[in-house]
Amino acid sequence: MEIEMVNVKYNWLKYLAHQNLKILKATQAKWRRMWRNISLNGRRAATAPPTFERKW
């Protein structure tokens, strides 16, 4: 009986760890996408004003 309980606990922990890993990977991908967008926007913003001034 005790051994079975340990097994159940172990499987539950494994399952939880797996879920957390999935969530972590998803959030990491989301953050990476967000950072790429931010850096792209930053670059775009950095290059925008000179061209704007040059036009005038």
C-alpha cells in the first residue's frame, strides 16, 4: 500500500514537472517573440527620425 502511494505521488510529480516544462517553453517562446518585436521596433524607431528630418 505504501509503495503504491509513493508511486502515485511520483507519477503526479512527474506530470506536474512536465506541465511546468510545457508552460515554461510556451512562455519562453512568447517572450522571445515579444523581445524580437521590441528590438525591431526599437531599431525602426532609431532609424525613423533622421529620415523624417531629412525629408523636411
